[in-house]
Amino acid sequence: MSFLNDLVEGVVDGALKDILRKTSGTSKRTRRRKRAMSTSSATLRQIEKLLRPAKKQTSRKRTVRSRSKVRRRA
């Protein structure tokens, strides 16, 4: 009986310590600093951006205002 008690107690203690450690560690958010880009990498990134193909325009849902304009014209 005491062996079973010790086993359960050890498992519960371990689980509680694990839970408490995880919650206290994740509550504080680390601040990330933006690194200053070197001029060569910045210009390289701009050139890559220009070389990329243009994104296709996505169709937009008509607003109520534009629908009423269409109706008035017709």
C-alpha cells in the first residue's frame, strides 16, 4: 500500500511542478528587436521584389453603393 502511495505521490508532484514551471515561463513575452539591415541586403531585397511577378488582382465583392450606381445607370 505504501509503495502505491509513494508512486502516486511522486507522479502528482512531478505533474504539478511541470505545470507550474510551464505557466510561469510562458506568461512573460520576450521582446524582439529589429535588426538594422545593411544597405547591401536592403538593396538586394528591393531588386528581388521588382523581379517577382505581380500578384493577380483578387475579385472584390461589390458594395451597396456601387450596386445602386449600376442600377441607376441601367
